[in-house]
Amino acid sequence: MISFARGAPAPEALDGTLIARCAVAALEADPTVILSYGTGGGYPPLRTWLAGHHGTTADRVLVTNGSLEAYVFLLQSFLSPGDLIGLEAPTYDRALLQARMHGMEILPIPMEDDGLDVEVLAAACAAGRVPRLVYTIPNFHNPAGTTISLGKRQTLVALAEQYGFWILEDDPYGRLRFEGEALPSLYEMGGPDRVMFSSSFSKTLAPGLRVGYLIAPPDLIGTLTTRANQTYISPAHLPEAAVFRVCEDGLLDPNIARVTDLMRVRRDAMADGLRHMPEGTRCTPPQGGFFMWLELPGTMSADALLPVATEAGVIYVAGSACFMEGHQNTLRLAYSGVSPEEITVGMERLGDVFRAAV
């Protein structure tokens, strides 16, 4: 079985020696703090490093168990059931799931090749449907693979300022760029009083560390820290301390460069495999990240064909899971966790399944 379903780094991207060396160094330098209960806000030296990295202060930083936890904490503490939240369509399936589970009213914002359709958001706001929060993955989107253009970033920030809503910029993939110029973040453009920023080390270092973070106003960080204390007393300081040592010792950037090279080869293999797809299939290969998004032609259903593909030895994520409803002709392919050779074989299998269904 070849899985294009899991958005996780390939085994070759995980440097166990690096993590082990940094964990040992962290324990040798700070054993008592690391092995004791701590504060809900996370390992203090890592909070301080992240604050410096983003040009802010440590009281605006919360270290979480992956960036999804920060999003869930915001749903629980910053928002209330019935609040309107803007989500891209498609969006990260767990972001949609959690919004539903927490009783949010959802404003779907369609996606285009250069990111979310800001005109749809503007029209909704002008009509009185102003979201409390807009959640966006601006770079190498999960699942769509798109990146928000500079013009749309400017418009999105301007809308937030005009109508008073917050933006949650979730950017776990932005450092994994294969080509093109990096764009300024929404956080940089909109400032800390209009944009919250979240990311994680799951894609750039190792998902098993479960280290993510949120940058938000100090009073909100205080509220979320209390929520963390109530939930699990304190986070696991050992993986956070290991991440701190990676960052502090200047080892993060070289690791990101190595992972980016590994992902680029895989993206290229999958892009080459698109030639096996039926005529009329729509896909714009991403400039970075983990995912490729396909729209099948006509009335083809990726949902209906998933069992057939599984029987043929390849699996994917049906794109309908990333929408409120419909869009059964879409699917997400993750090239991140498999080898280039597996991608070549998997795309051939998938092409055979899809072409037979035309």
C-alpha cells in the first residue's frame, strides 16, 4: 500500500541524532527545570527565543502541543458557540472539524490559485456577516497547496482593520519553500493587534516532538495559559527544551534546508506523475510544503473512487472532507511521507484507477 493520505515528513527527514544530541545538551544545562512541573505557557527559554525570532516579547508567546492545540484553545477561550468564523474552502480538515465540534457558525471563503477569495469575504462583511476570526494557512496551504498573493494579503489585512475581525495565521509550511520569493507574513503586515500567528516544528523538525506555538496579545496568552494549566498542568518540557537547543545553537535553518530539499524531490516526482491523470484534471503544483490538490474532470467522484484506489494499492484524502459540503471531485495528495520511487508507482496506480472511471 502506498499512502498519499498522511501529511507527515518522510523518515529520511527525521534526524534522530540531532534531536538526541540537543535533548542531552538541554538536560545537562537545565535538568531540574526540564524534569519538573512547569508553567502552562511552555519552557521559558523557548518562549524567549520565539519572541526574539518574531520581534516580540515572551508574554505574547504560548508553546503548545502542536499548533492545532492553540487553535482549539482559541475556540474554547477567545470564541463562543455561535460566533462566526471564516474558514477557507477547502480548509484543513481538523480546523473545520473543531469549529463544528465547538458550535461555531462557519463562513466558507472559496480558494483561488493565489489564495482565499478576498472579494467574497469583503462582500460578506459589507452585508453584515463579519467573522470574529478568519483562520488561514497562507503558505503552501493544507490541503490546496496555494500561497496567498501579496495583493490579497494586503486586502485581507485591510479588511480586518476596517471591520475589526482577527486573523489567525497558521504557518507550519512557510519555511519549506522550493522556489520563488518569500512574502511578508500577515502578522508582519497587520501587526500584533489584528493578527495572531501560529506555527509548529512538526514539519521542519519532527512531529513526534509535538511542539507548536501561538503569538497573541498578552492578556489572551494569560487566559490560554490558565486553560493549559487546567488541562494538563504543564506541557512536556523535555521536547520543548530539545527544540530550544536546536534553535539556540543555530541548527534549525540547516535542518529546514535539508528537509526542503527532500520535499522538493518528492514534489517533482508527483508533478511528473500528473501525466497519468485523465484529461481535464486540474492541478497547480505548489511551490513548497507537503501537498498537491487535484480536481477531477466532469462528474468523477474521488469519494466513490477511494475504495477502488485502495484496492489498487494507493490511498488519498477525499477533498470533500475539507469543505462544508460537496466537492466530491477533489482530492489531496501528500507527497511528504513517501519516497520518490513510491510516488512514481503510486501515481501510475492512481492514474489507472481514474482513467478507467472516465
